[in-house]
Amino acid sequence: MTTIVRLNKKIYDARRFTDAGFDHYDLFFIDGSTPSDNIVRQFIELSENAEGAVAVHCKGKAFLESKRNEQNQSDTNSELIYLLD
């Protein structure tokens, strides 16, 4: 795992990860809502360009299901790790 993407509210200091050498990104959107096209594009770009697995920190089941479906339809070798609160 090389990258962490936080989709929920800031409840921890990202420096805990960046100081340990991980890439960390905040792409917040309200839980239960649909992320904007911009957030989706950023997430896909981050996922496709990560050098290792991507950990996703979120609360949304709908997001997880949409990402699983998207990954199943994708021909990339990216791996996603989901961290739920």
C-alpha cells in the first residue's frame, strides 16, 4: 500500500501517514451523497497512478459498491483497500 485516500471528514492528522512515507489525499464528499465528477476523476487518476495498493477511508457503502463494480469492469491491476469507520 502506497496511497491513502480519505473521503470522509478529517478525524485524524494526515501527517501520521505522510511522515511514514505514504501519499495521502482528501477527496471529501457527504456520506450517502454522490461524489462530484471532479472527485470521481481525481480518485480514478490517483488509483491508476499509485505505485501500490490504494487504501480508501470512507463511511459510505454506496461508494464501496460503486468502486467494486467499477474495478470489476476495469482492466487495470490496481488494488483497493477499503477502511470503514
